[in-house]
Amino acid sequence: MKYKYPVYQPSLKGNEKKYVNECLDSTWISSKGKFIEKFEDKFTKYLNVQYATSVCNGTTALHLALITLGIGKGDEVIVPTFTYIASVNVITYTGATPVFVDSMRDTWQMDSEDVRRKITRKTKAIMPVHLYGYICDMDKICRIAKDNNLFIIEDAAESFGAKYKEKHSGTFGNIAAFSFFGNKTITTGEGGMIVTNDKTLFDRAVHFKGQGLAKYREYWHDVVGYNYRMTNICAAIGLAQLERTDEILIQKKRIVQWYNENLIDLPIEIQNESDDIVPSYWMYTILVDTPKVRDDLRKHLTENGIETRPTFYPIHTMPMYCDNYQKHPVAEDIAWRGINLPSYPDLENKDIVNISEIIYRYFK
């Protein structure tokens, strides 16, 4: 079905076509070429980190981060249950065990006190997931990690451009992963990035992502590696997107303001903003009163040409992760009642007014 207002679509108004054509003209279209280095270099400068290495998608970025830290069988990694499935699947890929924690009622992010309660002698790392363009309480999480000698792997797939106490998401832990899928704040079509301030971790990530190729011996492989490299074409798109970061983030903030102004007085809830956080507003998300209202409203919007998405289902409720009965009441409540509304950067105020009027009609 073609929607008048899709839930998300990329804004490709910069140098994307120009840079991609340069790749085609030069024939450098695979995992070598000037745009890869340029994209990685500009990304480190934007985040103010030491090292970045590009990969083929956000899931491989997370998997590579775990492997780089040596996480594997017998280890436990604490992760929020309210997240996209990739955050948890990558833990399983390594043979480690995901340990689920609940969410905060106000910000919907990982509950740091629940993290503290779930630490065992097998815990190796904490994976804070910065959801919907917001950021976890990184002061508390970093303190817990330090007190218990744990790694921090930030899943910053949805939070590029967000800040916590003036620092960018992805710059607090030992290593972080970003996603550049087509619905992310900046996109490469498919793509991801690992960032770190640790030279050893960076070197290990580069080594593993390139089939474990030895640095000084051609076609000699000294570890079991992966083909997780980004293409030059993807990096070309990413560089063009990165050049427009400030413009995109400003527009995303406007979209949130327009929604807030136009949806006032409706029986909905939105994510609360902490004074310490500057969100990047990846998705505008609302909670309605009940799951039935959520389903009925989504149907109403679909019938009027507006695409929506449900919020993420808690991972502990999914068949492959529900062996041990658990309750995470906040995460479950958000999951059953949440809706992502159209949030792409090219939306204008008149579009938000139209969408809001259709939502109002449902509640009348």
C-alpha cells in the first residue's frame, strides 16, 4: 500500500547523487575507495571520538562490538527488554546470555536500578540502548559499570545526534554501534559504524570486520573474521548525509514541536525530556490508553493514508527468549500502547496539521 504519509523516508537533498556518481565513474563501488575514509573521519570529528570504522549495517556493528570485547559463551550481557530485536540477537550470536531489564516510566530508557539488581558473577557487559532519539541515564550506568568492572556497549542506532550533558550518544562506553538504515536520522541505505576511544578495540574491530586478514601478510588470516565492510557507495551517501546533519536535526525538532502543538488536549502520552538530554527526535511516539485504542487508531490512520508502527514488543515475550517467565511491567505497558507517527525530515507543518486533524477525528 502506498501511503500519503509513510512512517519514515530518507531526505536525500544534498550531495548523495553527486558522490554516488563519482563512485560509479571511478569504478570504486565495493569496500575500498575514498568515501569510506572520508565518512569515517568526518564521523569521528562530529562525535569528538578518536576512532570509527564503518560496517555494512547496524546489527553487524553491534555483533562486532561484542566480539571485539571478547564476549562469548558463559558471559551475561544486561540489555533492556524494550528494544529492537537486533540488540538481543547479537548477544545470542556470540553464545553469551542476554539478561533483560525494565524501562523507566518517564523516558522509556533502560532502568539503571534494575541493571544493578541483575548483575551476577557472570555479567560481562551492559548494553544501554538509546531509544527513539533519546539517551539513557549514562551517569548512573557508567557508575554501575565502574563499580562492577563491566564493559559498556552503547547501542546508539536510534540516537545519532542526541546529547547527554553536552556529550554525544555513543561516546560514554568502551565501544558503541550506530545504524544508518534507510529510516535512521542519517542513512547510507544499509550501513553502520563502530566508534571507540580505545586504539586496541579499534584495531580488533577492523581486524575482525575484514575476514580476519593479517595486517602485514597478504591473504593470510589469523582469526576467524567476518565480511562486515561498508561499500564505497554507501559511504558516499553517508558522507552527503553527514554534511546535512545540523539541518536534519533542526527539522526533526520542529516536527516534534508541531506535533506537540497540534495534539494538545488529546488522551495521549509522549516521552518526557530530561534537562540533561538534547534528543535527536528520531521518531515521534505516542502512548494511548489501551492496546485496543492503539490498534483501532492505527487502523483509522491507515485508512486515511497515514502509515504508523507499533512500538517495539518486549524481547522477553518473544518465543526464542521466553523460556523463563519474567515480568517487566513498564516495558510491557509502553509496548502494548505505543505508536510511532510519521517522523521523516521532509515533513512540513501543514503535513503535521493534516495528520493531527485525522487523529483528532478518531478521538471525537
